[in-house]
Amino acid sequence: MADNTILNLGSGGDTIATDDIGGVKHQRVKIQHGAEGSATDVSTASPLPTTNSALAIAKGEIPSQASFLKFGKNPDIGTAAGEDIWGGGGTYTGFPVGVVETMEVFSSAAADTSAGTGARTVEISNLLDGTGAVMPAVTVSLSGTTPVSLGAQTYSRASRMKVITAGTGGENEGTITLRHTTTTANIFAVMPLLANQTEIACYTVPLGHTLYVNHVGAQMTMGGGTAKRANMSLRARPLGETFQSKLTPTISDGYGYTLNGYNFVFEARTDIKWRADSVSNNLTIVSSTISGILVTD
């Protein structure tokens, strides 16, 4: 049968565009767009409007969704034992189980103080209370090597710290540490010298949220410039369980690892971290990232 269809065939009505497929007429429809009361044909001059969802989320235009990025660096991994990817070296100590205390922050340099030449104020974020609920970021004026309390509020987690204001040096002149006040071995953030920002590839999904990870990556180099390898693992610990490996790539200098796509869904109160399980040489430097969308349930 022929394409197109004449309405009211006996009286010569309008012709409707159709495509005849095996004796069945399929109507051809032209796409238009526009506000109420208007219609504009789609063309190269007036294409169909689309939304860049990633940009819209970053701009806060999609309710209950937020862009997520955690990046970390361990600048000195040795062959003796595995280490997590953060500035404190060794195993990340910011995942205590069942411990909720006040927190304090201090520097290794006297110049990092409210009127000094180094860092003057720092902002601590990714703070969670004892239930895992998100708490507001806290800004603290430093007092050199003397610990300064974040206040009476108690916390179970914190994984980001950055310099807000600084003196003439423009950067933190010492290593800045965030820890629990009583159980001081629970160190949540270590800001390297002159960094003005922590680098911690460790995170806990807050209560009432789900993290959809669409990118992970890991790279390495050698302090001496020699190309060697590192055996990595992306690990996650759901609440009440133990750490489980989700990825176990091997990387080398010049040959990093990247995985894109929504491959992982982490529920509320899951601890996540990148770890170098072993390296072939001392002085290995490893950087890693985790990114995606944090959704309020």
C-alpha cells in the first residue's frame, strides 16, 4: 500500500503523513517545542532543548542531588605494609567504630595562628554526628601547636579540611591535624605542608543518603623517578560489616587506572577508601579519586 493517508477519502479531506509498513499505517509526527500556547518546529536553527544533567546537578538545579568528589594522595608509601590514600600515611584512622567525641585541630608550626604568617582559619566539613547525620561545617581560628576545640558538639566522622584565611605566607606552614579530643589516635584529617587542603580518598556516606559512584581513578609515580607498580584496591565497609574489595587494579608509573559509569551504589553509613595494598618500591606516590552523585533519600 502507498504511504500517506487521506482523511474523509470520499470528500477529499486533508492528507496525513503516514508510513506504510506491511500494510499497517504508522503516522509521521513532526517534533515541536515551546511554552504553553506556542510551537516551534525542531530544526538546526531551533534544536530541541536538552539539559546537561551533570551541569544542572553542579548548579543545584536538581533537588536532592549533589555532585560528589573525593581525591587523595599518599606521598610516601613503602614496601613494608599496605597504606590508605591520605596525607597521614598508613591505615586511615578516621573510621572508628562506635566512638563519638568532640574534635580538636592543631598545627605543627607556630606560624599557623590567628595572626601568623601561615594558615589562620580552617574549615572542617564532611562532619557526621553519632547517628551518621550530616552536621554543618565548622570554621576554626588556629592557635599554632596548641589544639583548638571545634566546640561541644560530638562527631563520629570528618574527612575534609581546607585553609580559609592565611597570613603573608598564603599557605599552611605546618602540618595541620584534626583528631578526637580524648581518643587522640582517631585522626580524621592531615593537611600536608603548604597544601591548604586535605587530600583524603576516604569517605563515609551520610545517614539518609545514597552515593552513586560513576568514576574512580588511581595513578602513581616514584619519588626517585623509577617506573614500578602498585597493587590497589577500592574498599567499602557497609555499617556493621568489614571492608570488602570492590576493585583491585594494578597500576604503574605512566599506566594509571580509570573506570567510568555508574558501577557502584553505596548505602548510608558505608565507609569507602582507596588503598595501596602493596608497592614494589619505597617512596611510591599514589593519587586516587572517587566521584559521582550524592542523593538524598
